[in-house]
Amino acid sequence: MKNLLTLLLLLPLTLTAQKRPRDLGIKIGVLPTGTLNAITDVAGVKVGQVTLTEGADVRTGVTAILPHDGNIFQQKVQAAMYIGNGFGKMTGYSQVEELGTIESPIVLTNTLSVPTAADAVIDWTLSMKGNENVRSVNPVVGETNDGFLNDIRGRYVRKDHVMNALAQAESGPVAEGNVGAGNGTVCFGWKGGIGTASRKLPGKLGNYTVGVLVQTNFGGVLKVNGVPVGQELGKYAFKESLDKSSDGSCMMILATDAPLDARNLKRLAKRVMLGMAQTGGIAANGSGDYVIAFSTANKVLHETAEPIFSSAFLHNDYVSPLFMAAIEATEEAIINSLFMAKTSEGTQGHHVEELPKEKVLEIMRKYGRIKE
């Protein structure tokens, strides 16, 4: 297969004409965003993406999220996962659930490439300086099924693609839409993809940042900032018959610098599902909807001579603003993925239109939800 990497990280250049909803006057939520309105607003978090597009059949890729730029295995992050609907192939869940930490990068790809991605994450971890004696690694890999646009049985994602995504991970702006693991996804019947957003709590609420990155591939009845866009456009799940148009998946990754333990990160992860619901997602029978939440504060050393782990964690009474931030950032990240995606044609001649943004803006004006 030649030239699979020719579009590696080039697609963001073609997306500059696309505008995020906030740039078009659609302001979701009430809390302020971070500087970039992206998961990378959480200091230390990096994102790398490899986009694979070739011929008529290849529409897939890899998105990697690094909680920090050090040795993640040796300095694990507090973490939790929440399953909204478990029709998915999430790797690494049980150990995170049991121990409350993540010790590897988080990688997103397509369903049948999860084993390949997990193998690459293991290689990447074992190769790091300081891990020469490591004999067990818990790779965290999530997926959505991009088989409508991508020849998923071809399993075009290779280990070197995953390694490239990890190697190129960086802070700063994050490309959205038809990139990385979102290259072949479909959301609410339109082209989905990668989306991200963030919220920055005011100083009186802790000055913490919450960032979310999503891989959208699910259905329901689209709402944009509370407006029934899917209904207005006449395109939504179960409009005429029982079908699988709402099936799919959504991977949602939340990062925060708030000092939360695994228990409160689990509570935060549950609120991420509320953000998905705000967009009209219904977590259908065939949808794998997973939330991975981690904190960059209070890293856990793999080896220590101290028997007691001593850290300060945020009191329960102070986490509610973070809940609100998680809901708002998730909602906006999902809508961003739709606004930034472009029409795509893939395997077997399958064609998915991008969200008709001009029509959406007309609907938003009709409901008085555009800030001119």
C-alpha cells in the first residue's frame, strides 16, 4: 500500500476554511473556554494524529493523547473510566477501574485496529528510558467503527502509524473533523470526526481547566445549543422505521488539572455523558460510549520507598463547577466535530455529507441563538 502517509497531518491545512460554531456566533454554555478551547489547554497534555486516506477504501487513522510528556508508566496519572453503553472494544478498562490510574498514552482508532494499536502502545512504553525492567503494561485503546466509509476489514492501521501519532504528539491547537481516528466516522447521519473543547474555571471556583476530546460516530436527534436542528432538518434516528442509524460509538477523553482522585474522576466522567445527551445522543444499543477521565495533578510513582501515598485532593463540595465544565466542554467538542468535518466518500461508493452549516445557522437564528 503506497503513500498511506502522504496525508499525514496535512489535512488540518485543508480544514482552515471550516469554522467552529463559536466563531459563527454559537456560544455553548456559560463558562469561559481555555485559550485554545481544546483538551491541550490542560498544561502538559499533548495530542498526535495520523490520518490515513488512500483511494476509495481507506478512511481511517489514529489519535493519541498523552497525559504528560514524561514517562507515563513511571509517573501514572489518577484516572477513571465510565461506560455509557458498552457495545465497544475498550482495552485497559479493568485495571484502570481497579487501581484508579493510567500508565500509558490513550490511543483512539477503528474497531478492528485496537489490537494493533495496543501492541504499538506496549512497544512505545517498553522502549522508554527507565522501563528496561517493565514486564507488564496496561495499554489504553478506544475505538469507534468507521466501517461505512472505511474498508475496516483491510486493517490498514499499522504499528508504525500509531508510533508516529505518539511521536508527533504536541501541545497547542488540535485539528478537528476528518482527521486521525475521526477520518471515517459518521455522527447524526452527517460526517463526524474529532472534536475538542475546554473550560477554564474562574479563580473563585479554583482556576482549574477541563478539556475534552471526542471521536464522534453515533446517532440520535441532533441538538445544537438546545436547538432541535435534526428535527428541523428532518434527519434523525427512527424517523420512519426501526433501523441502525443511531448505532455507532463515541469515545470521550477528559483531562483536568484539578486535584481529583479516581472516585471523583469517575463522577466527572459520568457528567461527560450528560454533555453527549445535550447534543441529542441516545447511547443506542449498538453504540460504544466510553469516557476516560484523568487528572494531571498528583501523579503516582510506579516505584517508591514510601508505603503511604500522600496527596491533597479536592473536597467533594468543590467539584460541582467541574461537573458543569465537563458537560459544557463535551457538548461543544461534539458540535465542533460536526462543524469542522467535511463531506467524504469512501469504500463501496458510500457518501456522507457534512453538516449543512448555512441551514443550521438559519435555524439557530430562527430560535434566536446566534450571537451576531
